Amino acid sequence: MSSFKLRLLTVGTSMKCSMVLVFSVAFLFAFATGSAVADDSEGPGRAGYLRAQKLKEFFAPETVLEETAPPLPETPKLENFTEYEISGISGSKFFADVSSLSIGEDGVIRLALGTRSTAGAWSLTYEGFRCDSYEYRIYGTSRGFDNQWRKNRRSKWTFAKNGNALNMRFDLARYYLCNVGPTDQLTKISQRLEKGRLKIKMDRGT
């Protein structure tokens, strides 16, 4: 084979390799771009969901809680509920009944909560919180003040996600119920709820 033909063969092989490399890079870029678009299409809550999943892994409890369903508290009274702040922006208002506050031998913090919508409608629940896993559980609901509690038969532990105003339970656990120290917990939690201000704002002296 002549040197000229050999050079042509070498050049042709190099061009084929270069074209394969270019197409491979283009395919990988298109795939990556398509994946990013798919993620973006899931909406702005995607980032908050991922943060919540990371927190869930961080707070994952080492043991499964063996819990006996607690008795429901007395009939909810409007005068017992005090408003507390959350970090998100919401037209709804959030309230806690400090008189129903308790800490069980299992470490679960239980209390009655209320949410008032912009239209003035109330939603009342009796819930438990685990500080070791940032989980909550709804034991019962009430149709309104001076109405008996109704047991929630679908009650289960659920992770208190972070990311929007409707997930006020994350703020409730983080800023009011947990991280109060091992002594005199009930008093400290009650004081936080009665003041109703985020602990992060209290730390700043505002």
C-alpha cells in the first residue's frame, strides 16, 4: 500500500473517531438537559421536598416507637388557644392549646392545635410530636369549639416536612417544642407557645 493511501486511511479513521466522540458528547448533553427540564417541570416545591428528604434521613429514629394511643383531651375551648408564628407566609393563623400540653413517658409531646383560615373557619386537631425524628401524628379532630374530640382511626406517624407555610408543624417542632433541654420541659415549651414568637427571633432579641 502506498504512503498516500495509508495517510488517507489514517485521516478517515481519525475523522470517524472524532464524529463518534462529538455525537456522544451531544447525546450526553441532551440527556442531562432533558433531565434538568424534567426536574424543573415538577414545580418550585421540588427543592423543598429534597431538603425535607435530607432532613428526614438526618432525623430518622433509631428505633420504632411502640405507642399506646393516648386518651383524647377535654372539649376544646377557644379561650385556651394562643396564636404562634411560623416562618412561612400564610393567610391562615395558627394556635396551640397550652392547657392540653403533655409529655409522655415515651418522650412524645402532645397538645391540641388550631388553624383559622382567612375565611374564619377553624380546624382543630390533637397531635403528638417526636423530636428525635420530627414526626407528628394526629390522634383526633374536632368540628369546633365545645365539641367533643373524634378519634382519628387513620392516625400514623408522618414526617413534618419543611418548605411552605402549610407545613407549620416543622416550625412548631423546631422552634417551640424541641431543643428545650432535659429539665422543666413543660414550662419552657409553654412559655414559648404563650409568647408565640419564633425562637430564632427571640435569639435576636426582637
